[in-house]
Amino acid sequence: MSKLDGAVAVVTGSSDGIGLATARRLAELGASVVINSRSQERADDVARALTGDGLRATAVGADLGSPDGVEGLIAGAVAAFGTVDILVNNAGMPNVTPAEELRLEDWRAVIDLNLTAPFLCAQAAGRIMLAKGKGVIVNVGSVFSKLGMPGRVAYSASKHGLDGLTATLGVEWGSRGVRVVSVNAGYTATALVERAMSTGRFNYDDLARRTPLGRLATPLEVANAIAFVVSADASFVNATSIYVDGGWTGYGGW
């Protein structure tokens, strides 16, 4: 895989799970990474761990549910490393509620973080990338970018929208040197999924049985796909979606 020496990567929601694995992988490949969490303390802890391993990282705590948080994140990246070459829009939140019971404020919270924040982050980072004619934006989606499931109306709508954002930005900005790609993950062995399983609605065996490869993804497997997309090896991949789901979306059985 191509090295990322000299690149500056902003990874949102990177204090754990897929975001953390992605930040570490990009740093291992030579990028300077900006760790983001709503909690400055959590972001600092991750950045210290990476720098302790000899990697280049800084922390910017920011709530991406607000435009001010987005501007603060990108400004913090520029202050630390001078530019932004890679943006990974990973921050997001789930919601499992029957559609007829979903409160408007909960709908808005999911859409704001899962869809509006990636647009605003892409807009802010994109201005920097477009000015120099080079950059890559990855939107981390889900199997629910393509599918629906009862109780996921807000989450699924946000992830479907993320693929639309990817396609449109990639078409609009591709000729100006900025690629935009969705990496849509299947169920992944993260603390978020573990918390969801703790509700008793489903368990590991349910997910493994539904997945043709018979297991969940690891965060590193998703991170490796993202690392490929942002590298020069993927220089002709743009305005499209890559699924890292073990065959989940391809399976038509029951």
C-alpha cells in the first residue's frame, strides 16, 4: 500500500472504534493525524498514545453537531499541521426507534451529526483541498446506506444521504483534484455495537449468521479499506461507494 508521508489527515470521531483504528492506520502509513472527539480529554488521550508510539498526532475536541465545532476542527488541523489533505467523516450516532414514535428532536440530532456535519466538514476541508488542487474525502457509511431495517428510519435516511453527498461532491470536485468516496461498513466489533447488543434485540450469533463471511468486521479491516481509498493506489476511485460488509448487502436470503 502506498505511503502517506507528508499528508495531513483529519479523522472525525476518532477516539474509539473505526475512527481510532483509521487514525492509527493512517499515522502508521506516515500521515500526521488530527484526532477528534466531543471530549477534548478523550482526544488528548488518543493523541498521546499515538505520539508515544512514535506517530504524529494532535487532538482537537469539537462537537460536530454545530457549525462552530466544524470550523474549530478544521482550524485546529491547519494550526497544528498547516493544511488538510485527507478528511475521514467517521463521527456518527445510531438511533433505534419505531418511525411513528421518533421525536423530531431525535430525528434532527441524527441527521445533524450523520449527514449535515459531514457536509460542513467536507465544505470546510474541501475549500483547502480545492485551493491546492488535491485531496481525498472519505465518508464512512453503513450497510444502511443501501438497505432499510425497522426502527432505523433516521439512521438509514442519514446514511442514504451520505452516499448522495459522496456522489455529488465527487462529481463536482473530481475535475478539480478532490476525490470523494464512501466506505460503507457492515457490523463491526466496536464498543458501539456491543452496547447495541446489550439491549437484547440481537446478539453476535445473529449478526454472524446473517453475514456470508460468518463474523463481524474488525475495525482494522474497515480502516485498511479507508487507507486504500485515500492512497495513490486508488487514484481513479471517485464518487462511488465501497462496501466492507462481508457480503451483508449482497445476501438476499433469510
